[in-house]
Amino acid sequence: MASASLATLGLTSPGLAASLRASPSPAPQSSSDTPSPGWRRGLDNQRMADLGDGTFLNPVLSGDRPDPAILKDGEDYYLTFSSFESYPGLLIWHSRDLVNWQPRQTALTRNIGSVWAVSLEKHQGRYFLYIPVKASPQNDIFVIWSDDIDGPWSDPVPLGLHKHIDPCHAVGEDGSRWLFLSGGDRVRLSDDGMRVTGEVEHVYDPWRYPEEWDVEGFAPEGPKIHRVGNWFYMLTAVGGTAGPPTGHMVIAARSRSIHGPWEQHPGNPLVRTTDIREAWWSRGHASLVEAPDGSWWSLYHGFENGYWTLGRQCLLDPVEWTKDGWFRMTGGDLSRPLPKPQGGEALSHGMALSDDFASLQLGTKWSFFRPDPDEASRARVANRTLFLEGKGLAPSTGSPLLVTAGDTSYRFECDIELAAGGTAGLVLFYDDKLYAGLGFDAERFVTHQYGIERARPVNPHGSRMRIRVTNRRHIVSFHTSGDGGKTWVKFDRGMELSGYHHNVRGGFLMLRPGLYAAGPGEAKFRDFRFTALED
């Protein structure tokens, strides 16, 4: 479509012109048509989206990466996700091509509660994060700022918004600053973005799906406001973020003014799982972003078919602008490789989860579950050893140290040495009420299953051993070694963990590998090795 025609729609950016000139997208494909090729393998054999041939295969970031908040900053893209009960939290990821992502630094170090869907923005040279929190005695939305994406970030400031989640910062055509909120509401911000200056007002009634659809609930949330040309576009998630695989969906509306009125997209919903055979379930919470080549894309989350345990993973879907000034997503069910955005530097993707403990990588690699204010003081490294002070009596009370694994099968192992009277081990941890694993004291093992401590057979290795945990498509086995991994003995307790997820327990989390120390003294952890396994 010619630029002159774009101008009549108020869509005049070069990127939109390039997108409209692109060849028509193929019809959506179902994962049931043909099997998808495998992923490329990266650090620790983890899957990576970039297939190395000009195409990519979702997810672009595997594992629990819910509610993606994307910021385009010149040639750079920054991305973060809801971090819930994990601290340090809000790890910032960096990309230059939207497919390959590197971790940078965490923005939130102090536990202010369970962190839900944030808004990452840059306004007049300053970075802002608006952070909704579920906490006691009341929920709130906080704001932090930094003049550098890598920090340091300011201390969180509460905004006094106790009844809403999922803020999105937006700037009107008149320069006014706003937070759009769950439920179709918004509130005015001060010019510096650090406080609200008015009452919450209702401005948008989201599109409703047919009542016979199987959804979790209406629950309009995750508004994302994008100004493209002369239009403001609002993307919203409805249908509930979990529950039935067909529930979560992406809808859109637009307005000439930040003040409305908002016109519903005639093609709503733009994204929705309609068949349980599809590759990704419960897809929603979408944003728009322009790629280096001027094409447009949408980032949102979804559960991998059969793997609620991995949480909501980050997906990238191509966007096509239509002649009437609307847009649509064209990637189908995302089960097949798609052409990558052109241009932009492909950074080295991801991070190794293996750790020789030469340094303490809190926040980037490791995070505590629901930590106390002084939790970081429990951990230190020296001589390639992690010293972890014991806490509580079991993983349920011990704030385990966890990593985010994004493969459907993997193995992890570690050399563990106890303090006198202490207990330590490896876990697959959802939350303090649902976890599995194997620990030991100097005399006996302790089996963790269903979030409780069960059998305690005799420990033949004493106060030091190496433990290996293998999770192969939810079938879990344990091996132990008393000679540093030269010989292994299979532990006589296997487990099946496909039910360790949100639809059973709630909480919007994932099943994460990690380690714990309980009781007195410091347990010593050496040579943590993680390997993703190909199914």
C-alpha cells in the first residue's frame, strides 16, 4: 500500500508502510497438521528460538515469563515479566532483534509483595516501572525509576491504588500522563509520573465473548496502550489467564484520543486457543512492538501444551496492518517456524543455569522464594562454593534458592555438604505448599513430595554427597553418589509431577529447580550442573 494511502489512515511510519507492503501471510496452521522441527540448542543444551536459518520457533523466552512488558529504546529492546514471589525480582532482558535475549540486571531488590504485570516505560529520558503488588495488609501499585536501564533503581513509592492490577503508562496527545488499569479504568499521573492526581475513572467497556465459550472468567486485565500514527490502540486480555486452555484471549480497541471514545476491533478476539491440540494454550496479555526492519510484532504469553508446570512462556507473533488501519496477528497457533524480523544484532541468547559459584548471581540466575528483608545475607560464595545459611526446617519454611528452567525435560545435580545438625537438598519447587525433592541429614534421607516431608530411609553417604534430579516430561527420578559422581545409586522413590501447577494450586507460578538448606549452620553447595534433555 502506498504511503499516501497510509496517510489517509493516520498510519504514516516507515515501519507500517513496510508491513503493509509485505506479502500476505499464510493461513494459520494447526500443530496437528505436521510435527514441528526441533529447537536449536544453546547454553546447557537449553532450547533457543533462533533456528539459525532466518527463522525462529516459539517460545522466544522459555519457562515462566508471564505478562511481558516490552520497551523499544532506539535500537535496543528491553523486556521484563511478572516475578511474583521471587526476589531479587523484575529481571530486565535485552535484545536487538526481538528473538535473541540476554539478561541484564534486576530492578527490584526489596520484597514488597507478589509482583504482577508491570509497565516498563521511558519518558523524557528516564525509565519507569509501575509495579502492581498483592500484599498484606493491602494491595497497591508502586513506581520506581532510574536514569539507566541497569540501575540503580529508586526505592518503590506506593501510589495508593488498592483495587487494580496491571497498570500501563500512556501519554496523551496533549502530553498528559496516565495509568490505564484493569477493568477498563484509568487514573491521571503527575507530570513527574510519581503520584496520582485524580480519581480512578472508567473509560472502556471491553468486548465480550459469546457466553458458550469455555473460559475462566471475563477478568479484563493487562491493558497495553500504543500510539501508532494518529491512533491510540489498546490491547486487553480477557477470559482469565489460566483455567481452560481456550479461556485467555487478546482483544483490541482504538481511539483518536487518549480520552476516548474507544472503538472495538471488528476481528476480536485477535488471538485465542480454540483447540486443545494447539501448541500453546491460554494465550494473551499482548503488546505491539516495531522491529528493526519496520515490521510489527506482538509479544504475549501462553502455556505450552501439556506443560502448565513451565508457567506462561513468552511468545512472538507477526502482525499485519490492514487497509482500514487495524491489525491482525498472523502466526497461527505458533507451532511452526516463522521468518525472523530482519535487521538488528543477534545477541548471544539466554544464560547458563549451571554454576561453579565463582560469583553470586542473585537475581540474574538465582532467586529466593518469598524472602525476608535480610534474605540475601544467607548466601555467600568463596573458593567456588556457595555457603547457604540454614533457614526453617524444610523447603516450606526455608525460602529455597531457585532457577527458571524452560525445557520439558532436564537434569540437575550438585555436590552438597552439611553443617553439623543441618539438612539440605535439591527441590522441584512450586511454592511452600507444593514441592518435591530429596534432602538429607547426616543419618537419613528426607523425601519431599506433595509439599510435605515423607519417607526417611537410611543415608549411607554421611554428611556429604552429590544428588542428581532428572525430570523427564514430569517423570522424576533421583540418584545419589558418595564418591563425587563417579558412581550413582538410584533412590527408591520416583514421582510424577504434572499436577504441580497453577490450575491445581493457584499462585500463577511454575515448577522450578533449586536447592535448600535448613537447620543450623551453613550448607555448602559446589558444582551445580544443569542439562536440558531432548525428548
